[in-house]
Amino acid sequence: MKILTILCENKEQAAKNLSLGCDEVILVLKDGCFSALSGCTVEEITAIAKENSKRTAVLMNRLFGQEEIEQAQKTLCELLPQVDAVLFADPALLQQAKLIHMEHKMIYRPETLLTSAKDGAWWMAQGLQSVQISPLLTKEEILEIAANVPHAGLQIHGRLLMSVSKRKLLDAYASYHAGTSLHEKDGLYLREDSREGRMPVYENAYGTMIYTDYVQESFAYVPEFLAAGLERFEIDTYTLKDEEIRDAITMYRALLDGRTITDIYAQAHADLPLSSGYYGQKTIK
Amino acid sequence: MKKPELLAPAGDLHRAKTAIRYGADAVYLGGQFFSLRSRASNFTLEDIQEACAFAKAHGAHIHVTVNIIPHEEDFTGLEEYLKKLEEFGVTAIIAASPYIMETARRVAPKLQIHCSTQMSVTNAQAIHFLKDTLDIDRAVLGRECTMAQVKEITNESPVETEAFIHGGMCVNYSGRCTLSNRMTLRDANRGGCAQSCRWSYHVYEQDKEIAGEPLFTMGSRDLCAAEYMYPLMEAGVSSLKIEGRMKTEYYVACIVSAYRHLIDEIAETGKPLSAERMAVHQKEILRGENRETCTGFYSGDAGEGTLIYHANSNADVNHDFLGTVKKVNDNGTCVIETRNVFATQEKLEFLTPGKENRNFVLETMVNDKTRETIAEIRNPMTLVEIAVPFEVQENDILRRYR
């Protein structure tokens, strides 16, 4: 199985992305995610899933506080029968899914923590549908995991979420300068004092999220990933324009279907700071 | 009131012994492999063995961090390493990788498994999952937990809980931050964190820079939970943890000693301390702390007051540590190995394990090698003989009185 999947904020986006060639949409759950994308309610997700002839998944990757977890588990129980998968980071959600025997719909997506086949295999042994590999790995490391952990996934395109703080860092800074609030404000970027790259930053009720200054792309790598056994290929749409999303879907679809692509994404979208990230560059200790 | 474990950091064997001497019930340290903080002077196997022997002789315990988020090649030698730790008498490993925890349970069953804060545990249900699947013995709570959450989680947890009480704080969820990876290629989850969160950043709205000096930073004040010690103890938290495997011997001695006295006093009285007593303890704690402090999330939202937008203002700490006692003579003098500048007629004080601090005015000083009388010490690691009007012991710390 191969699944081209994409994060979506609403019904219109979901329909459009499916029509362009995605196999699955991942709907961002309002109040349940670490994502700068705006989310859908449970009712909206349920309605979209009913109409969707392809797969519907839900992003619910927040770490929940003690007073929130009961409600989060209730929400999970409402969602699981309606959708094909829930992507989670908080083990408490898997604990709940096991209680209702729906762990086979759970996908472990902890951003950075899945960095080896051994840990991937452990999570899969819990009965999960899939695990998402950390984007901090080299091509060889990803291939190793893909070959040894069935059904694994990877974010192949879009900005990578670099950090999440529970603190309202932007609001604190604005307050320090007695400036206007920066809370829930779109279009904000950080630039490290001695570097050029601009990193999208967004703050909401659940904290502050910083994304990479580059847009991950994987066009040259997808055929190898696919051959190694990688199953889920995810696109994050945050900060991407419609045509950038459209072309990404079209080209990855072609690659996953075994076709050769002749168009060059980087030429069509010369303004995008594209990068193959860590595929060719191993981090050091 | 039951006393929780006071858990102290150590970057090398000397600091491990210092922590235990000054009252730590347990010390956590990292080996040369499988541990974060790769730039700490990590322990060889022989060091770990010696630390275990020293701890056992003093009724203390050793916990070893095996908390790397491992890549494939990082597992080499894991089983042998875990077996060695068990053989040496290590009490627990602190781990974040399920495979490492599972392997420990299989090959070294006497080792307790403590789930690292890298897993960002913020609710009791997550602990139930980790207990059911990995049979963990303890969960280290995420530093994002409020006091109310710590209390409720501990109440509902199927295993012991451990909470941070002092030291540096990751501003982002631990284990999920890749700022260092991006800025320096140093992997924060494999011990290479460059602390890029503490750097300066310009903020733009589209193309227009907003705010300005001081630039945006995520640099957090250090945690100091002294005023939350009673609630933490009342909540039944089993272990109270001090951060700082990269910190100095002086930091370890000061902070451990101060929290030892604080915990003991609360346990003895069974009540929250008066404002006056708390102020005494807080003053002691801050003598060892070179960053400004805050109470983190214990008091609720960690807002503007928990961040540092300006230059460090507590540099005194770096000048306070004057030396350690290397030898005690019969004639009321002792030999100090110096670390900082000081002079006769200054008021100094000794930090002695298990005792109240004692101060005195330094009257005379003799170079231990040349026997020359001197008025001022300018070079570190000089051996000087000083007269002390009370009894001191080897390894006591001499510092400036404030």
C-alpha cells in the first residue's frame, strides 16, 4: 500500500487535495494539535469523513495536561469509529484506543522521537496502524527503518515543525516591549541574528510553534523510499500557496505511481526555500 | 511527613561525591555512551563503579541516564552496558527509548526503569500506558506540569513520580526541539544541544521587522521551586530532581546543601515554612545559581517573567567559590586549593556537609609550598594554609560571605 496524504484545515481544502491525487486527508483537529494550521471540530471532521470516498485521518498530536486528558480521550472515542486513522503523540491516547480495541487506527507521530527501526518495531508491536519516522534522519537511516518497520510514514514535503513550547513566547516578548499582542497572528517569522533563513512562528492557546526556514522536498528520494517499503508520504501545507500544493501533489502522485516526472518543482517555485533537509547530512552528537 | 528523594546531577566522579557528601539521596550521571549531555565530562565504567561504591557506603543511590533518542548505530554495546550497570549496583536507568527500556528489563532486571522527561509525560494516563507496556518504575514529569497537575498525576499514577525542582529549563517540550539540529547540526536528542533557544532572533511580520532591541529570545530563567517544596512533598512526589550535569562542583554543593536543609526542615515540622525561614533557604539556594530564577509552570502559565531578555545579572556566583579544603592540620589551620581571588581581612564562610554555614574573617594566609606569608591570592589552584577558628573537614568548600 502507498498513501499520499496531506494536512488540511477544512472541507474545501480536503476535497480539492483529494481531487488532485491524494489518497488521504489529515484533518487538523481544533484544540487537539500542535500545528499552525487552523483546525476542524469533531462534527466537521465526522461530516467530511462521511462524504469522503478516500481515507480520512485526524491529526491529534498535542501533549495533554492532566485536566484535559479525559476530554481528549472522549474526543478520540468519538472520532475513531468515524475515521481511518488518528495521528497522535501522547501515549495516553493509545491507552484509550486500546481500551476500545481501536489501536489499529492509531498512528504514532511524535515528530522527533522515532529514529530507529528498533523503536519503530516496538511501537508497531502495540498494534498500531503506522508510525511516522523522524524527519531528522539521513536517507540511509530512513531506508533502514522503512525496510524493517512495516507501514511506516514520513513527512516528505512542507515546513517541518522545529519546536513547540507551552509558553506564549511571542506574547511574552510583545508584553516586554509593551507592543501589540502577537498571539494567533499569521505571517510572523523569526530570523536568528547571524543567519538569513526566516522561520515561520505561530502562537496559539497551546503554545508557540516554530517551523523550519526551509520547505522540505523529497522528489529525488521518494522512489527509493517507496521501494524500501515506506507506506505513508505526508505533505504539510503550512505557509504553502495553492499552486505550490497542487504541483507537489501532482508530482508526488506521479512518482508514487511509478511515472517519471519531467517538470522541475524548484524551477516552477523558485521563491520557495526548498531543501532536502537531513537526507544527505547527518546530525552530530 | 515522608521525605522524598533528593536527586542531584553529577558531571564527573568528583561532583558525584560532592553531591552525596552535601546530602543528595541519589545522584544521576551519564556514561560515555547512550546519554544526553555529551559535552559533560561523562563517566567511564570504572567511574560508575566507583560512584556506586561511594554511594552505597553513604546510603545513597546512583541513577544512570541512558536517555539518548537512539539512531540505529547508537544501540551498539547496549546489552553489555546495561548488564554492567546492574552488576555495579546502579539503582535505576533513566531512559526515553522504548527499545532501551525493554532491553533493560530483559537483560538487567534488577535495574529500575525511570521514564525520562524526554518523553514529556504530562498526564497519569500516559504513565499507565508506560507501566502497562514497559513496566516502568518511575515517571519523570514534564517541566510543563503545573503544581495542580503534579498533584493530580502523582495521586493517579501507578508508579512513583519525579519532578524537577531546580536548574536549567528547556523552553520547548523536551525531546521535541530541533533548533540546535537546524542551527548547528548538533543533535539535541543525542546529547549535542547547542542551546539555540538562548540565542537572539529578529521578529518579522511579513517583511517588516517588529520590536527590536532587545531581540526576541527563548532563553528561560532557571527553575527554583523552593516555595513549592511543601506542596510537592505533600503531593507525595517520590523524587525531587536538580538539573545540571554540566554545572560546577560549587553549584552542586550549594544547591544540594540548600535543598537538603529545606527538605529536612519541612519534613521535621510537617508544615509549610514561614516566610522568614523560606527566605533564609532561598538565599542559600541562590548563592549557587548564576542565572535568574522563576517557578516555571508550577505557578500556572510561565509568561514574560520566566524569560531572560537581558544580559545575565547574577555574575557574583562565579566569583564566590574560593576553594576546597585539601588537608586539615592539627594546629587549627587547613590547606585550601584556591579557585578565585581573595585576600586577608575578607569575611569568608565554610560550606560543610550537614552543618550550618560558618563564617570568619581571614586573618593570615601562607603559601603552603614556599611558606611565604601572603595577603592576597591571585592564582587558582594554589595551595594556601589558612587559620580557621572552628573545625573543618577535607572537601569543605570555602566561599565569600554574603
